[in-house]
Amino acid sequence: MTGIIREERIGDCRLILGDCTEIMPELGRLDAVLTDPPYGIFKSVGASGRMFGKETIYSEDKKATGWDLRPSPDLLKYLLHADRYIIWGGNYFADTLGASAGVLIWYKRTGANSYADAELAWTNATGTSRLFDHQWCGAFKDSERGQRAVHPTQKPIALMLWCLGFLPKAETILDPFMGSGTTGVACVQLGRRFTGIELDPDYFEIACRRIEAAVAEPRLALPEPEQKPMQETLL
């Protein structure tokens, strides 16, 4: 397959190191896409380019000019070919993706600082807006306490578990911007098949380690989230 530099199979996960612009068109029909593309807004210097808190890294990534490139309009439009899609940062790509009847909102409760209180995902998996209330800042995070972030834009596993609840019939989940592999970890925990693509070799290695560790752990005993979880609020 064109564009593949390296490929790993871990459990039901297929992890690909390479350029998703070359690889995705050869994957065929997509059940569902759950992804957090680079927004092209990362600042590698200054306080506004960092995430503070003793449990997170300083996200002053010197390689940001390489991984934080806004996807091309053609690639973004290709994501819409999936039967179901959840695209975080959709507001940054509204000029390409168009209007979204369903918007997923992650309310982060970041406090009084310069960071956004929430993030938005464009989706066709729900016809209305839904809210996930989950703090993700410093020592008061609602999950993964004591674990340092390994990617500057890393999202909580709990958020991706919530997202998967909107994709109950998708047999294989694709994340073409895999990063540190959080979507893959959530898929493993719920027994879903996962295909992830990542261009940066360092983050690819991190994703492989995290997903390998998730495969070694017992699967979640809790049922998969329904489309209307308790923490979800109708706007």
C-alpha cells in the first residue's frame, strides 16, 4: 500500500506509520472516523503554547511545525465519506466541512486562564448537540491522574470512550491522525477494531506502547456508553 513506512498489528489494532493522505484512499469504505486533526494553530514558544500543571508536560513542542499542519481541504472532505464521523476541532475546518447538525462539546473546566473552556467536534452521529463535562487540567483532572501527557494535544481516554458510544454499529474505527494513540486505547478497552495512522515516528512509537499496554489489560467490565450517557446534557 502506498505511503506505508511501517506497520504493526497489536491485538485487533492495525497501526500504520506513514502519510494518511496517501494511505486513506486505499483503505476502502470506512465504518467510522474518530479523529482529532492538527488545527494548524500551535504556538511553540510563549505561555500560550503550553499546558500548565504538574501532571501534564509543558507542551512546548519544537517539532510542532512538522505535526501541527492543517490538513488539506481534500483530505478533510475525504473524512466525510465515512458512514459515521466525529472530527474534533471541526470549528477550525467549518469552511471546508460545512455546517454540522450534530456538535459534540467537551467542557474542560480549565478555570480562569487563557485556554479554551471547551472543544467542539463536527459529527453526523447525532442530530443535536451533546455535552461531555470532564476536567482535564493539572492536579484536578477527572481521569488519568498522576499520568503525564505524552502529546501536546492529548485528549482523555474517557472522552474517546464517550465518543464511541455514538458509533455503536461501527466495526472498525479509523483515526488518520493517531498521535499518542488515545482513540486506539479506547477502542481496545471496548473491544473495537482500530486502524490508526501517524506520520511522526516518535509519536507512533508512543502509540504502539500505549495500545500494547491496553491490550495487556483486562477489557472494561462496564457496558459501552449509550448515546445518552449520564454526563451528557442536551443543549
